Amino acid sequence: MMVAVLALIVVCPSNAHAASPTADDDTGYPVWEWPLQAPRDVVAPYRAPAHEYAAGHRGVDLAAEIGTIVHAPAPGVVAFRGTVVDRPLLTIEHPGGFVSTFEPLVSALSPGDPVSAGDPVGTVDHGGHAAVETVHFGVRLDGVYLNPLLLFGPVPRAVLLPCCDAL
């Protein structure tokens, strides 16, 4: 019995990471910059709740050691910095009704401070619901949570190539 195995290669245009925070892609959402430097690992994905008050995971948890610098994903203004229950967090209001939140995050910024895309906004700390050495990144649009991964542009096209000699 012979089994054919395919290799998966992701084709990513050379300018895929150069998208401006205000450029729109096929989703109609702006394209933001990643808040963490590469490599990026989503430890806990977004899980939409069945309704407004149902259980879910209203954001993504990204692997990040304590002390890792977090960057603003898009221009905006700091709306909140402080501790909620046991977690330090930072909230940024962005144009178009978007609001991003990071926790646990220690920051020297204050409400009203403007930030540009890519600016350092704080460092990963500990506390809250996210696993140790992760940072929770949540996004709301007009008060409704959405999957933050929708804001990093389209998923590059996958190309399947044969990996073995012809059968």
C-alpha cells in the first residue's frame, strides 16, 4: 500500500506585513499590527459566546513571558489603565468604534495618552484568567466582542505541493 503525502506551504506576499493600520482587507475591518513581536503563538483562541451573557473566550491569549513588551496594534487613545479584581490591564480606544484590551499588562501610560501603531504600551505581568506567561488580547467593535485575529489581514493562501516521487 502506497500513501501519498502532501507538504503544505503558505504563500505570503513580501508586503503582507506592511499593511497600514487603516487599510481595509476583504473583511471590511482595518488591518492592525500584531501587539507582540514574532514568533506569535495563540495559546487560547477566541470562542464566541452563544449570546451576550453566555460563556466564551472573548479574545485570544498569546504566549508572552512576563516582562515582554506589548505594542499598540493601531493608533488610538488610552481609555483605561488600572487593576480590575486581580489583573492589571490597559484599554485603548481606536478609530471606527474599536476598543482593544490587554491583560495582565503593566503600563506607565494614563487615560488620554495618544498611541500610534507599534508604540510600546506596557509589559506582560501576572494575574487574571489568562495562563501564566500569556497576555489576553480582546477587541470590541461598538461594544460587541469580536475575534481579534480578524484584524491582522487575510489568511495567506495555502498551496499544496507533492512531497514525494511520482507513484
